[in-house]
Amino acid sequence: MSSENLVHAVAGAALVAGCSSFILGQRAQNAEICKNLENLIQTDAYAFYLKEKLYEVFKTCPSNDSSEPRVIKILKYGFPGLDNIRVFSDHILSYDRRNRVAHWVLEHITDPCISNQFGVNRKIAVFRSDIAIPTMFRSTNQDYYRSGFDRGHLAAAANHKLNQQHMNDTFVLSNIAPQVGVGFNRDSWNDLEMYTRNLLNSYPEIYICTGSMNEPKVKNSNLCVEYDCIGSSVVAVPTHFFKIILCLTKDGKFVLESYAMPNEYISNDIDLKTFRRPPEAIEKITGLQFFDKIKRNQYVSINGSQVRNDDDDDGNQEEAPDP
Ligand SMILES: *[C@@H]1O[C@H](CO)[C@@H](O)[C@H](O)[C@H]1NC(C)=O
Ligand SMILES: *[C@@H]1O[C@H](CO)[C@@H](O)[C@H](O)[C@H]1NC(C)=O
Ligand SMILES: *[C@@H]1O[C@H](CO)[C@@H](O)[C@H](O)[C@H]1NC(C)=O
């Protein structure tokens, strides 16, 4: 099934949940959406699979935007992949049960998300297991204890300061992965997170897709994927973490930056630009697709280099501005 259908299912579910609460004025329209959702659920296995989770989520999540549920906003430009989707109050992730870490975590940030107007406190948030994941696939605090690795956030806590629930949700262990502490989580990776937030000085809205990646390397003339695991839950320690940053410009265009950093000590004097990679290279390793609803020619630039518009390549002058 297409991610298009799923987004419709999600939208439908959001509005179904809304039937009983904040969208009282639109009964007739909702009835039609509810009907469409019921039809979709009967023909689409993914919509069926997600139905209950979505109903549950929309009943319990506080929303301060009655016009558009967060989930619709966050997923606007596509699902990177469809494995074990978990919807939180301000981020959405796909969980890899085998490796006990997320495949990807998707966030949407604007200035109010990072400016902490309401006294949100990071210190009261506590790391806790994700109880929606079956026990045998779940990571625990005990797995990390004395493992030598930090509990590294994928959706950064500092991106979710609009309310305490948003912040708390980033401490659920499905958003956490084993990261090297000194030189990575506490340094270079943190620098990349701060760099990302600073992009809000130049762009009004940013989407961030962050995840874990195990990169093949050469061993005895073949390629080989090797990674450590920690704790009795056997949590994989990713060899790399990626971050794909989609910036919306004020005039509705897109700028993309794409990074993959090795999960190891990285010296302070290495420029973050060193870790840029073509997004396709990360897609190929992870099996994910990033922001696939955006066409390549809608990008102004990718990794700082200008994207050539296909129309120009064709020599098609029809839409070219007057000289
Ligand atoms: C929604 O946000 C506004 C400020 O942007 C605030 O004044 C209001 O109290 C918030 N409402 C809820 C229900 O959180
Ligand atoms: C955030 O987590 C702390 C610690 O578990 C808890 O005391 C607090 O009530 C939580 N706040 C919200 C809004 O969920
Ligand atoms: C992305 O980054 C890499 C590494 O800097 C660069 O080679 C590539 O040209 C960039 N742009 C695209 C479109 O991948």
C-alpha cells in the first residue's frame, strides 16, 4: 500500500477521535470521513493494523492545535518506512524489534518547540521502557546500566520544550539508542543537534528524521556488518546514526541536509560537513526513503549544492522567466 493511503487513514482516525471532542461543529463531514476510514480498514491491512493504536493515541494526546493534529503535520512529507510505528505527542518513530532500537524518528520543529516558554523541565523527565512494545523486544534501563554506552536521544529532548509531555516522551527508551558518550553523544552528535536547531534562525519550519544505521565494511574481500549488543535484551549498538534535515524556506521551497556519523569518539576539530552524505546512500543502507513526497526538483539545494531543475535540463523554455 502507498504511504498516501496510510496518511489518509491517519487523518481519518484523527478526525474520528475528534468526533467526540474538539471538532463538534463538523458532524456531517466527519461522518463521511469515518465511513471512508471504515472502508479503507476493510481493504487495507496497514490501516487495519494501525486503527486501534491511532484511536488510542488521539484520545489521549494533548493537542494545542485544533486545526491540524500533530501526527498529520509530522508525516506530511512521507513515511520513511512502515515497520512498528509508534506515535508520541510530538514525535513519531518506527521501532526495530530485532535490534531493539528505532529505525527512524521523525520530528517537526518551529521556534516555539525549542524556546521553552512554559517552564518545561528536563530534569523531571525519566528514562523508561516503552511498554507498548512486547516485553521480549523491549529495551530497559538495566540494559544500559554499566554498558559503557550513553542512553542517546534520537529525537533530541531540547527540540520538545513546548510542553512537559513532549519532553517526557523523548525519554521513552524506543527513542533511545546506545551511543558512545565522550566525543559523540556529549560532543559531536550534540553539536549536530544544536546546528539543526540553529537552522530555525534561517527557516521557519524544519523536519528532522534521525535513526540508527549499521554500515557494511570490508572484511576478507567481502562486505560484513558487525555491531556490538548490550544488556540481557541484546540491544544493538548502531555503527552509525543518521540525521536528514528538511528545511522549509519562507517561499515554500525545500532545502535538505543529510548526515551519517560513526558512533565513536570524534575529535572536536572535525567539521560537521565532513559527515554529509548523499541521502540516497543512507537510504540504500537503511532501506528507508526520506521525504519521498517531495520531488527532487522541488529542492533548492541538497547538502549545500544547488539542485538542477529537470525542466532546465530538457532545454524547455516554456516556464522560464522573461530575460
Ligand atoms: C495553547 O497555546 C497558547 C499559547 O500559544 C496558550 O495560551 C494556551 O493556554 C494553550 N492551550 C492549551 C490547551 O494548552
Ligand atoms: C513527566 O514525567 C515526570 C516523571 O515521571 C512526571 O512526574 C510528570 O507528571 C510528567 N509530566 C507529564 C506532563 O507527563
Ligand atoms: C550531499 O553530500 C555529499 C557529501 O558532501 C556530496 O558529495 C553530495 O554531492 C551532496 N549532494 C547530494 C545531492 O547528494
